[in-house]
Amino acid sequence: MTRSFPETLAAAVVARGCPLVVGFDPRPQRLPQTFTRGASLPDAVTRFYRRVIDLIRDLVPCIKPQIAFFEAMGHEGFRAYEQTCAYARENGLLVIGDVKRGDIGSTAEAYARAHFAHADALTLHPLLGTDSVEPFLAYCRDAGKGVFVLVRTSNPSATEFQDLRCGDRTLSEHLADAVDRWGRSASPQGDYSAVGAVVGATWPDELGRLRARMPRAWILLPGVGAQGAKVEDLASAFDAHGLGGLVTVSRAATECFEPQDAAWEDKIVAAVAGLRSSTARLGTGDLR
Amino acid sequence: MTRSFPETLAAAVVARGCPLVVGFDPRPQRLPQTFTRGASLPDAVTRFYRRVIDLIRDLVPCIKPQIAFFEAMGHEGFRAYEQTCAYARENGLLVIGDVKRGDIGSTAEAYARAHFAHADALTLHPLLGTDSVEPFLAYCRDAGKGVFVLVRTSNPSATEFQDLRCGDRTLSEHLADAVDRWGRSASPQGDYSAVGAVVGATWPDELGRLRARMPRAWILLPGVGAQGAKVEDLASAFDAHGLGGLVTVSRAATECFEPQDAAWEDKIVAAVAGLRSSTARLGTGDLR
């Protein structure tokens, strides 16, 4: 029987001793010069991330490639995305494809087929409702896959629609309730379900309220570092075992050096080591 | 000076005498056998749509490729999407990339760069609010591009969140108001703005109310045909000149034959001709 995504994820977090997700957002001007000299951009990106994966594969449980930056390089960039995901999975890392797809049922089936081929879990837009999420839940039930549904995004304009009060709840709270419902449908048993949520780490006050509405969701927490959120504000996402939350860091981990810096490998390892120790004791748990 | 997207679109609709958009949703099992025999799937898709574009380029103003079905073929499918968009534009068709992207600002910039390279206009998710849409509006202002923002989707579960009552308005009505606001920001002048909306043709009662809230938006109307909507229910999207709405049809136009049918070209032309005459006199206008 296929192991469920929440079980696989919990085991990986415990094995690596931290709930850290390293984001891959390939910005051409931020790659080490050693890769970009004389190479095509997609090739430089692929080779850079192979090396990053070698460096971090024993340090963190997951990576989160942001597909937008790969798509910006056209179909060769899409291939670099595929190759990066494949190499990460070969090396024992879980891949959360940050694709934020969301469409009507027949199209959602095509997206699920397209993207679960490369990733263990995907980020999803919930605006179209249950029938748009259901094709992804089928993969959660049958193929050990997972999803992270947008509940509260990390950007400043998140307040515009997500804070609208609809009856006795905000829209984000309605979305959190849907995550809990979809999670019970995809994963009737276990502490956590295969249906997680995205809650921006930039909104610590909302985090506790949203966690209470979806007690079985793994919460993906973007926004630490470049977007200004602080690790110590995220405790309410975590349980007594240090599980339930995933802190994602992109620029602070993979753009922590200048392109001409020969010591870029050491700097990435040092940055990830620092982030590991600051995230390993979140909540009342201690993964170390 | 670059012509604005709403001007380009209106001219194309008038020139072709119909507000019809042909959707390209490549389902492998629905391609004519003449293309699939002995060929790779992405090549078969590319060659099929080249022929479809030859057949319809003088009959309709726009095509709408649904990128999910291309992504399901991996990076070769992404290349087929690029090639199909390029061939359509070379042949004078406007391309609405049905990509439904929506992400935080720095990522949205990458998506805008990625997808406006191939398409004249894009469909967008609005859940993240103004700062997630702004990078696309910059292309509307400066590069003659357009967007169609999800306001009310065609699927049955659309009611789940989009009908939530937030204060004196539903969420869809809040989104329609944002479309109007973003349209005034991107296109201060003219009858129509570069910021259009997606309103499922499956919801004729909502269509009139939403049109009243965003009088300057081109409205993209999916759902006719396979999803059950009827052309005659869409009049309220259109103005006295027959402009302002775009009827999109996918399966009814490009899957109107069996894969082994040798007469597939004639059937596509006949289906599109029928749809042209039924859409040319929508509202009080008459484009013929």
C-alpha cells in the first residue's frame, strides 16, 4: 500500500530534524557566475540546483520550486523544472511544486496529471470550490500525494478579499473550513491529512485562529526572510512534537551570496544550518 | 504607439463578424488519427492545431489555448503551446492564454514575463488582490496586452465561495468591482478597458448583475456546449454594437468529429460557421 503524504512528510521532518522547506526561485541575475558563463540559462539553472540539492539533501526534508521562474524561460525552463524535481526526488527530498493551479474539473484533471508527475505535493487555488479540488484529492487518496491550499497569502494585498467578512467568518476562515473538510474526505484517519494549507508567515495573528479551524492540516508558511516574517512568530502552527508546520525560505537560503562569490556553497550550507536550528524548536516541540 | 488590447480586440471582432473564441484543449484521444499515427503526441497536437488555425483564421477573432492540457505532455507539450500560440499570432489571430495564474508580486512578474511572451491576453486568479495583478496591468498599459480576471466561474462548485455574501455584496460582486477598478487604472479612457472578466455562460442570471458592476470589461464567457450553456442566454454581456462579450467554445468546435473521421476538416468549418451565426447577433447588436 502506498504510504500517505502526511506520514511520509512527518517521517522526513523527524529524520532531518527540522521543518524547513527550501524554495527554488531561479532569478537569472542571482545565479553563481560559475554556472552562467557560456551556458544557456536553463542549463545553468539545472546545474546550479543539482549542486544545491547535493548540499542540502541531508539537511532538510523538502524543496519547493516556484514554477513561475522556470516558465519564464519557456519550454527549456519547464524542462529544467522537471529535471530539478526529478533529481531532488532521486536524492530523497520531497518536492512541493509551487504551481498554484486552480481550474474547472476536466482541466483540473489535466493539471493534476501534469504536475503530480513531477512533485509529491502541489499548491492550489481554492476559488473554484470542491469540484476543482477533487481531481487532486483522488491522487491524495490513491497515490500518496498531497496538496497545500491557499488560505491566507503572504502578500500585503492578501487583506483585500481574504479578510472580507462573509457571515460570521472571513473568507480565509471559510477557506480554512474547506481545507478541514477536504482533508477529512482525502484522509479519514491519522493526526494529519493530505490536504494542507498555505498561510503567510507574515500574518502571525491570523495563524493561530486559522490553525484552530483546520487542526489536521500541515501548514506551509512562506514569507520568512525577504518578506519580513520571523520564525519565532510561527509557533502556533506546530504541535507538541514539532510537527504540523513547514517554514519555507527561498532567497535567504539560495541567494545568500553575490554571483561572483567563490564561497557560495559554504554560504548556502551556513544559511541552511542557521535556519535549521531556528526552526527545529518551534511550538512546544523539539526536533533536534 | 502600441494599440491597446481592447481596441485591437474590438477591431478583430468587427472584422471577423463574430465574438467567437475557439478553445484549444488538446485531449490525446480526440485528435484526428491522421496526426497521431506514428507521431509523438506533442508533435501531433502542434500539427493538428496548425491545420485548425489555417481553417479558422478568417472566421474568428481569437483562440484560447488551455495550457493545462499542454502541460500534461511535459516540456514538449509546453513547446507545443508556444508553437501553437506563435502560429496563431502569425496568422492574425489574437491569443488568449488560459493560464489562470495568480501569485505574489515578484512571482507574478515572472508569470507575466513568461506568458505575455506567447499570448495577447491571459486569464488570472484574483484571490491575492491588487499587488498580485499589478505586474500584469503594467503590460496592459505599456505593451498592448489584456487580462481576463476570474469573477464567476462556469463550474457547479462556483457557488461555494463566489456566492458568499460579504457585507452588501457577494464575493463575485466584490471581484467585479475590482475588475472595474483595475480597468480604470490600466485604461483610463475608451469604451472598454484592458481588464476583462471571466463569467461562466452557465450563470445567465448572474451575468446581467455582474455586467452592471463592470461596464467597461470585455467578458469572456466559457461554458457553451459541453458544459450546457446556451448562446441565447448571453445577451446581457453585449452592447448595442455587438461588442463587450466573447463566447468561448472548445469541444463543440474542435472535437465535433470522431478520430477516424476523414471529413474532420469540413466538420470543424461547419461547426464554427454555425457558432458564428448564432453569436453574431447577440444583445441588440448585429456584427454581420
